[in-house]
Amino acid sequence: MKAMKNRNSILIAGPCSAETKEQVIKTAKKINQEINIDFLRAGIWKPRTRPNSFEGIGEKGLKWLKEAGRVINKPVITEVASTSHVEAALKTEIDALWLGARTTVNPFLTEEISESLRGVDMPIAIKNPINPDINLWIGAFERIHQKTKGDIILIHRGFSYFGKSEYRNNPNWEIPIEMMRRYPGISMICDPSHISGNVKLIPIIAQKAIDLNMNGLMIETHIDPKNAKSDAKQQITPIELKKIISALVFKEEFSINENFTNALQLLRSKIDTVDNEIINLFAQRFKIIEEIGDYKKDNKITVYQPERWNEIIKSRIETSKFHELNIAFIQEYMDLIHKESIRVQTQILNKK
Ligand code: PEP
Ligand code: MN
């Protein structure tokens, strides 16, 4: 991304979806006026999780995207999810393609798409699969890499997560870091828009990606985000895009030994993920505690039930032994949990 002051970085921006010809061209012109991008993006076929939402404008949008690219003199990129999409995109001379998270997850589809890209010389970007399964990402990468002649770019867009999370898609940073470690010559860029799901988190995620030495960003940018037909909450204006990119801090690498830095980053990211999961699990546990509290209140049962607690301690110690954990530590931790559970339930029982 020349715009990002970093020699090898790639900046991809543009709307989530092409909606009208005017919207694509206006967005492109305004972005180009604010900042130097490497690719203009727009989704033509939108794979929505649920039916009856906007499913993209279809093939005619390819021409709008190509024309917008010509107007600002930039290559254009769109998502393909089938061989017929690939054919239509090639016919319209789209400059680069990406496989979405819902495609990477499916080896049948990636196989078919990779066949239709055999011998094709254009950049192909591969988003991580929806679920945090690195092997699916690797599989899609290998299939495409074996057949196309062009550069491959990997895009980190986060992973689905059951339960509450501050992200739309959990970053699981250790997965893209591991991909970077395995494929050091392949560009890894981050899509903070789909990780965040809202405008607020985008700059934080973007900075984190830069701190991890990723090679660029894909950010959904719309001329009028509020009225966007898809992903309205996470799209930003071209002016906001410029602000976010200009505010990024490119740090000097604090270790000259890149292998060491990567190994340490990888381990730290794993710790981050585990800690977040522990907190999410705490939240789940205390939600159940509250439900039990309500039940005990309705049925006039006491909060503290010694047999149940003895049972819990016994079974948790067994599990801890299996994992060779320090039993004294686990006992202390369980006591803490128990104290807090009793506090929460007593509060519920005392509620009028
Ligand atoms: C997109 O980039 O608009 C998109 C649909 O992304 P993903 O495949 O990451 O959900
Ligand atoms: Mn989108």
C-alpha cells in the first residue's frame, strides 16, 4: 500500500456490494480523491447467511465495477463463488478475484473454481474459511496455487464463533500468523471490516494487523454507508478510510530476528485466544448460575448444597489430574468460583 507508507503493502477498498452504477463510480472517485488504493473492490454476487437479504446485483455489476476502475485507473477485484462467476468475471476483464469465507470452507467448490482458474494469470485472493480450521484454508490455497499462474493473496477476515463476542467474526490471530509462518513468500492482508462488524473496531484491528507484519488491508468503503444494502454497520466513507490509514503506526521491528518475533507473536496470540475463551466461558457459567438461582428461588431451595459441591470438586480434580495440572491451584480457583456463584445466587434469592 503505497498509501500506507509501507513498501509492500496492498490496500483494497470499495463497497461491500455494487448496488447501482452511480454508487460504484461515485465511491471509486471519492476514494481515489482521498487515498491511493491498489484495488477497487465490490461484491457482485453476495453470499448472505440468511435468505431474503440483498443477494447482489448480479452480472451487470461487473461492467459497473470495471468501468469505475477505468475511471480512476485502478485494477478491480470481486468475489467469485462458482465457475460461472469466474467465467463472467474473466469475460468482463476483472483484474483480480477473491474467494469468500463461505467458499474456502468447501473443498468441492474450491476444487471446481481452481479448475476454472487453470493457467489464468491474475492475482487471486483467498479468504480464511468461516470456521477456525487452518487446514481448509491451506487446502484452498494449495488447490488454487497449483493451478493459477498469478500471485496469491491470503485474506484474514475472522472466524465464526458461537456465543457473544465483541467481534462479528473472532480474529483468532494465531491462525493467520501460522499461515504467514508456513508461507513466508505469500502476502497476508487483513479485512478489519468483516472481523469488526462495526465501524468502531476497524482502526484497532487494522493497527493490530500492521503490528503483526501483515501485508495490507481490505476495507469496505461506501459513498453513503448508512444506506448501504449490505453490511451497512461496518462500512466507512472514503474520508474515514483516509483517516484510518493515515493514523496507522508502522513500528520498527523490535527484533531483527524475524523467526523469533513470529514465534513469540504466535504464542502470544494463542494466549490471547485462550484468555478470551476463558472469559467467554465464565460468562456462560455465570449465566447458568443465574438460571439456577432463579430456579432455586421459585422452588424455595437453599443456595448452598454441600453434596453437590463435593461432587463438583471431585470431578474437577479428576480432570485436572488427567491434564497434570497443579491440584492446589485448581482447588483455589474452584473455591473462588464457588464463592462468586454463591454471591450471585444469594443476590437473586434476596431480590423481592
Ligand atoms: C465480502 O468481502 O463482502 C464478503 C462477503 O466477505 P466474507 O467472505 O469474508 O464474508
Ligand atoms: Mn461485506
